Amino acid sequence: MEALGINLPLLIAQIVCFGGLLAILWRFAYKPVMNMLDARSEKIEESLAAGEIVVQQAREAEIAYKEKIKEAAAQSQIIIDRASKTGEEIRLKAIEEAKEEAAIVVSRAREEITREKEETISALRKEYADLVALAASKVIGKSLDKKAHEALIDDVLAESISLRKN
Amino acid sequence: MVALLALTVVGFAAGALGEVLLSNLDIPDWMRVERPEPHLPGTALFYIGPFPFTNTFLATLITILVVSLIAILATRKMKMIPGRFQSAFELVIGYVLGLCEDIAGKKLGRVFFPVVCTIFLFVMFNALLALIPGYGSVVVTTVDGVHTELLRGANTDINFPLSLAIVAFVMIEYWGISRTGFFRYMGKFFVFTGFAHAFKDIFSGKIGKGLKALPMAFIEFFVGILEFLSELVRLVSFTFRLFGNMTGGEILLVMMMYLMPYVLAIPFYGLELLMAFIQALIFGGLTLTFAYIATLPPHGADEKGEAH
């Protein structure tokens, strides 16, 4: 024991030294470092979880976004379809209306023409009758009574119409 | 490069080997390295009552100072995102903490960790500081009139490894008893259960069966006693493993410096650097392992033997 140098007071002092170092390190190294390591791993775990959530949210948002775009496209297609349909309808309606209007105008014009023609014809006929009456009175030299007169006119007229037709 | 080569050659020539092999060379005296006289006990610088204040004890105090200073500086302003110094310190502490948690589990590992880590740091820094050039070069005259180094690595004084071994031993037994209970823990070493079963069989009429169980009971008892002895022997093996390695390393360095001074002795410094880490790891690791084994319930896994 002597040769090795084992010495009780020194031994005890060394044990006390160990205790002292343990206490110092406990206070200044182990506790803060362990706390820090734990806090850090906790934080990393949290961040990872949070990151996971964010990624998930982003994915969901993307899906929702795509869905929206798809919907919007569908909606716009519908709107376009509807618009073109409406346009077509309007066009057809306008054409229809125009046609109707045209028909009305044409028929009115035709009526007018017919009316005018008839008026002209009746005026002509009247004049013609007067002329014939005058001519006849002049030729016969005598005035027919009214009844005979008109019968005569009708005869002439019928003759003239048949003549015209031929 | 040339200077290094020259120093290598001169160093070799100036050393003891060179002196023998090339005795005709005239090397100036100041280049000669004195013949070392290693001695095992630390030398007392002065006495406080019966307490010898040795150079190794001074080295212990310096180690404590250095380790504490590093710890305080590293953890003074702890940040979530650490700087280099804090990172390095956390790396070391985290390494030992990881070791403890790997071996003994998360909860128990944290119980063992402070003692294991202190042993690890203490042993390693003792050894590393002793390797700093100039550490053993300051020579003083003690009150006893002896010329000696002012500082000598504490690992090379048997009191230091022995104190660590005692601490480790006491803590291991304490953990073992507190975790498994006094009687259950002692039951690992003093195995009477075999006898109890055998005699119960004999007295309850099953004499044949009881007699057959008796030799097994003897063997179990004997194994228990061996376990107990190995527990005590651990104290010695712990002490001398560290003491032997460190003292041997120190003497190796001194002898190499004497035989082939300057450059050729450098590889042995590298060896001792490695040794500092390995011995610290072995001491801490074994303490951890034994502590864990001690806390296992008896008759669990068959845990015996000691790594050397």
C-alpha cells in the first residue's frame, strides 16, 4: 500500500473533489444541457408536426383550388352556352320579327294597292258610265228615263267587260 | 519540412538511443534529456495537518477548475440554436447522455447519467490536461526537500482512480439496493433458496428429490459467493485499469522522450490522446453497465462477467 501511495486523507479529498465537480457540473452542465436538449427535441417534434399540418393544409388548399377552377370553368362554359343560346334566340327572334314585319308591310301594301286599284276602277267605271251616258244621249238625242238608262249602261258595261276579256 | 527532419535527426542523436549508437557525436548538454525516474505515489508539495497536498491533487483541482469553467462558459448563454462552443459542449454531454439512455433506458439512464458523465469528463480531462506540453515541466522543491514536478496527471496517482472506483462502487450498490430492495438485492449474492427448497422436500417426505436438489443448492450458493467477490474485485479492477493505463502511458511518454526526444516521440502523444478518451469511456461505460445490471431483478437474465 505504501509503495502504491494510497493515502486515506488524500483519498477522501479526492472523493470530495469528485462530489464537488459533480455538483458544479449538475448545476452548470447537466441540468441546462439536458433541459436544452429536451426542449430542442420537443421543439423539433412540434415543428415537424406543424410542418406536417402545413403540408397537409397546402395539399388540401391545392385540391380545393383545383376544384374551384374546375367549377369555375364549368360555370363559365354554362354561361357561354347560355349566352350563345340567348344570342341565337335573339337572332332568330329578330329574323322572325323582321319577317313578320315584312309580311305585314307587304300585305298592307298589297291591300293598299288593291284598294287603290278598286278605287281607280270604280272611278273609271263611273267616268266611263258618265261618258257612255253622255255619248248615248248625244247619239240617241233623247234622254232616257232613269231606269232605262241604267239598264242600258249595264248592258254596255257587260259588253265592254266581255270585250276587254277577249 | 527540412527543419522537422533536422529536428528528428538531432533529437534521435541527442536521445539515449542515439547516445549509445552514436557515442562519438558531441551533443551539447542542454539538448540532452535527463534520465527520468518514474515513481508511483504523488509527491507531497506541502502538508495541511495530516493531509499531503500532492502535485497530483493540485492537478485534480486544476482539472476541476478547467472543466467547471468550460461548463459555465458553454451554458452561460444557452440558445435554442447553439453557437460552436455550445454545440461542441452539448455534443459531448449529449454523447454520454445518449450512451446512458441507450444502455439503461430513458428513465434509468438519466438517473445514472450525472455520475457516469462526471467520471467520464473527470478522467478524460485529467488525462488530456496532463498531455499539454509544459504540464509536467515545472519543477519545484517541496517542503521535504525533493525536486519534483509541480503538476502531475491525477490519473497517475492511485488515490484518484481508487476514489472514483469507490464512488462508482458505492453508487452501483446504492442503485441496486434502492431499485430492487435490500433483501432481494442481497439475495443475488447469498443464495439460500436452493437449500430452502431441498430441505422442504426432505422434511415433507420427498427425501429422494430433496437429496438430489442438495448439490445444485450448493452450486447456487457458491456461485452467489463468487458474484459477491466479483462485486468487490470490481473496486480493484476499476482502480488498476485506469491507474495502470494512465501511469503506463505517462511513463511511456517520458521514456520515449528520453530515448528519442522531440519528433520521434510525437506518435506516442497521439496514442495517449486516444487513451485519454478510451479510458474515460471505459470507466464511465463500465460504471453504467454495472449499475444497470445491479438494478435488474435477480434471476432475470444471466448477467455476469466483467469486460477488461
